[in-house]
Amino acid sequence: MPDSNPSNPSNDSNQADQLHAMRHSLAHIMATAVQHLWPEAKFGVGPVVENGFYYDIDLGKAKVSEEDFGKIEAEMAKIITADEPFTKSEKPVDEAIAWAQQAKQPYKEELLNDLKRAGTTVAKDLNADELGTITEGDAQVANVSFYQNGDFTDLCRGPHVESTGKTGAFKLLRVAGAYWRGNEKNPQMQRLYGVAFATDQELHNHLALIEEAKKRDHRKLGQELDLFTISDLVGPGLPLFTPRGTVLRNELVRFSEELQRTAGYEAVWTPHMTKVELYQASGHYEKYPERFDVSSVESTDKFMLKPMNCPHVTQIYASRPRSYRDLPLRYMETTTMYRDEKSGELHGLSRVRALTQDDSHAFVRPDQIEEEMSNILGMVKQMYLTLGMDLSVDLSFRDDGDNYFGDPKVWKAAQDILEGVAKAQELNYKIELGEAAFYGPKIDIHVADALGRKWQCATVQLDFVQPERFGLEYIDEHGAKQRPAMIHKAILGSIERFLSVYIEHTAGKFPIWLAPEQVRVITVNQEEATVAFADKILSQAKEKGVRLYVDNSNESVGKKIRAAEVAKVPYTLVIGEKEIASSEVIPRIRKDMAVMDVPMTIGIDQFIGTVVNEAKSRVLKTSL
RNA sequence: GCCACCUUAGCUCAGCUGGUUAGAGCAUCAGUUUUGUAAACUGAGGGUCGUCGGUUCGAAUCCGACAGGUGGCUCCA
């Protein structure tokens, strides 16, 4: 494949533009190849995405599968070898519409019609970058631009590389279904994805990275490290946690609850089942009627499993009169809830039907909102700093749609408060319009997994709507009734989702405080004295709460060490005659961990003490 | 839910275009060995080839439905 060197390699933005043009040109070349192979193809849009490009294509009854990639790539190679120039032209928009009709490209025609009406259209996915928009802003579009290569012409804003030969290295990766303009009600097209880079070497590196990411997949590691399982009999989206996986869950929750307790939160407990009326009162039923699978238990009441927690907690607040002196009232509950996710959306631990949140709700006076939110963000920062993970922060605000409950003025005020807090906390945030919950704006914290996919973990939500709907109140200093605000938060978010990200982040090399097995003792032989010594170490560990296992199997020492390494156990102690005689051990330390903290030779008591301290202080010793 | 693909032992995978009792490595179990820092040796058990139905003299292999999974799309209170 021919390389294309940017004209000015020292200029990064120039290089980025060049790569963008290459990828975009490859999208056109792929479309050209598809048109050669399936002349009836109707084209949607073909933008550049991270690491590559895609094109949405409708072949009618015919379907592209990954088996076809060979011949598509071969056809693309022909086009690239032909080194056809990309030539730009402009047409008045009406002429362009006529072209689309004549070329039997209904999707292009629709886009052009929208462009013509630009300013009145509300299609937010009308991505101006990918179209031939000449004018900017809301004005009507007069002219649109086209690019032609060989026998393929496409509505396109450009820019492109000069000719098809200058497109670098690429590979088609997969085909997926994608709804036209991202709307479920529209026809589904086939989206052909490719990756592309300036050089073969970069492409090779990227593909190697994908392979590496596969090794860290939490579903694979969950099996290998014996953390969780998903049984067909129990059902999809309902993971079961083994003893080792449960250690991870419990330790994380313990930390989260410690942080919350320090910040004044008190534990509450609510049942996992409720009458449907609760969710009619909260407004959730109205918003998600199809999600409430209802079972009748007794009498005429209809019950459901709780899909969330806040409406339940409002009833604890409402159970007695509250004074302004009582606020903030802070309730926390780490609890499991149940949501009927669509089958195609389930994914390992990231998206499940039974999810556990380290949830909390603070009921606060308006003057207490900022401080409470700051405290919460402090907890979030401390959690993720301890775990060594990077955050990205979104302020999820409402858009102009009518999906939201409550007074828009109150919304504006709530959003201003959130942004103020984000600024005060010096968060590097971006605002996402239309991402708010129906009851209020959110601060959403995202963490990336090994494949670079971002997952929402922590969330802080400011809610004036539910206190209103449930008629929550407190008596102020003048004896008047006032309405509290409600602040929802989760630090880990869904524990299951958090674990999916965290397992991939660490590749299963957990720090001492989280490691399901902190120490493994390997016996050199099975003689009585050795077994007795191992037992003694084991009981000392148990006494101090250290998670230690003994491998006394009749295998070679080398094999047992390998097994401990594969299981990613932080410390391994080999015991034999020497250790029994001296009562000292030489801890073998997992490779990713710093070596200096533990001396070469150490007494058993002292070693156990070190492990206890490291776990207690939640040291992050791994270099990932 | 939608589109493409996948499903053979606990795990990772062979099994060519349909043709006798479906294989391997790891893991498990048993025996030998009593082991000193990333894999001792020998042997054994383990699969109605995801399920159901169809085509065929004959199906792990071809077709269909269903289930589960993978990658996306849509959704995520």
C-alpha cells in the first residue's frame, strides 16, 4: 500500500488534517468499491471517526458480511493503484437534488432537502462536517460541493487527498447495523468500518493494540481469575459473583461507604420490591412505561422490582416532620436494583439487569446545595485517585425538548449551581445538552476501558422535581413550610460496571487492598514439618484478616510459582527447610509492584503486619 | 429490540468439500516422584458437537426456528 507523507511533517495539526483527509478519502474509495460490486447500493453518510472511517450503505435485500471484505479491499486496492484524482465541483442545491433523484440516491436527496431548509430543520445528527455545506450557520444553503473520483461522485464538503493513491494504510474491520440518521424508526443500513493510518507501521501498531485490549477483556479475565460467571439458566445480564469476585465488590463498597460515613451519610435499607404506585408518583412510570414489568403478588396491588432507589428513600424522609435544623439529611444505601434492559444491550458486567449502586440521597436546604455537592465531588476524587484512574467530567444539562419535568427557571438555576461547583472544584468539564435526567441536571464522571470506550461511573444529580412530586417539606426558622432539594449520587456507580472497567484498567493486577488472594504460600514438599509451618502461617493470616491461601499440592515448585503468577497474586512465599529453621521468608513480589517496601528477608509476623498495613492504607503500588 | 457474525470437553482450539467408536494442549482425578523461585513423569475420567425440527442411506458438517454470545446501532431513570 502506498505511503503518503504529509508535506510538512513537523506540523502536527497539518499532519492531523492530512490523516483526516486520507481517512475521509478512504471512505469514498470504499463506497466506490461497494458501488462497483453492488451497483444498486444507496449511500448514507461516510464520516471519519477515531482511528478510521465508516460508510453507511443500504444494499436493499443484499447484505454485506465480513466475508466480503476481501473482495471489497481488493476493489479498493485497484482504485488506489489507479491513483484517480479527487476533483471538487459545486452545484446549486436544486440541481444537486435533481442529481440525487437521477442517481437514485434517496438518502442523499433527503440530506440535500434538509440542507436546503437548513435553519428550519431540527435534525441534530445532520453533521455539517460531512456534507457539502458551503454557507455557515442557519442560512439557507445556496450551493453544495461534490467530490468525484473515477466513476464515483459524492455529496461532500471535503477536504480530500489529491488522488486515490495518497491514502496510507487501511484495513476493513467490521460491519454493523446502524439506523439511518441514528433513529430507531428509520431503516437500518449497513455500516462498514475501517481503520486507517498514514503508514503500515502505525496500522500494525493499532491492530496490535486491539489484540492487547482483548487480553484485558473483563469477561475473559473474569473467567481466568475466577471472579464471576454468567449462567444461561439464571439468565442473561444476571452475573453471579464467586468468592474472589465478591471480595472485590465488598472491598470497593467498604471504601465507598467509609468515604460517605465520613461525610455524614447514614445507612438506610429499603426493600427490593414495591408497589407500582410509587413509580407513578415519582413520574418514572410515565417516562418509561414499557420498562415496568409488573407482577401481582396478592390482592389487587401490583408489585415490581425496584429499578432505582430514590423514590423509596423519599418515603423515609417523608415518614416524619423535618426541621431546617435536621438538614442536610444524608442517606446511603448500597443496593441492587433490576432493570429490563433490551437483550442486545447487555454486555458482560458493563450492562446488566441486576445492578448494585453505592447510592445516596441527601435532602438539603437550597443554601446547602453547593457545599454538599462539593463534598460529594471530593469523595469521588478521593476514590478514583486511590484507584489510580483518570476521570472525564460531563455536565449533563437539559436541551429545549419537552422531556423534562419541572419549571425551566428552576432548571436554569440548578444548572448554574452545578457549573459553579464544577468551576470551584477546578474540574475540566464539558457540557452535554440533552443528557440530563428528566428530573434534573447531572455531573457525570466517565472512565475509559481498555478499548478506549468510555463508561459512566460516578454521577451526582441535583433534583427539585421528586421533592415536589412527593410533597417533601421541612419547617424553616419562621415556621413556614419549605421544599428541600435532593442530591443523588453514586461514587462507583454500578459496582458491576465499575468492575468491568477496573478489571480492564488493571488487567487483573489488583492492589493489595483489593486482591482476592493477597498471599500464596507454596510448600517445597509435603512433609509434616512443612505442612505444620504452612498451617501456622495460615492461622496467623486468618487472625489478622489477610487473604492467604496455601498451595500444598504435589507439584514442582516451579509449577506452583507459575500458577501463582498466572493468578496475579501479589505476594508468594515459598517455604521449606530453610524457612522453618529461621522462621523467616523471602516474599516473592508480583512483577508490576514496587519492590522496595518489603525487605528481602522478613519474619512471618512482620510480613503479615506489612500486608495488613498496605491493605489498610490502600496503597497503590502497581505500575500499570 | 435491530443488523452481521459466532456456539465442538471446565478453558483455548483442531476436525478438508456430509461417510466407521469426535481429537489436542491446559485444567481435573489417580499413581510414581518429595521437588527451592514461571510448566516433573505415567495413566484415567470428561463431549447426545447450544436446543429443537428438517434434508439425506448417512449430519458436528447442509437448511430452518429458537436460545446464548461477539461487534455495532438504538436505549441507559
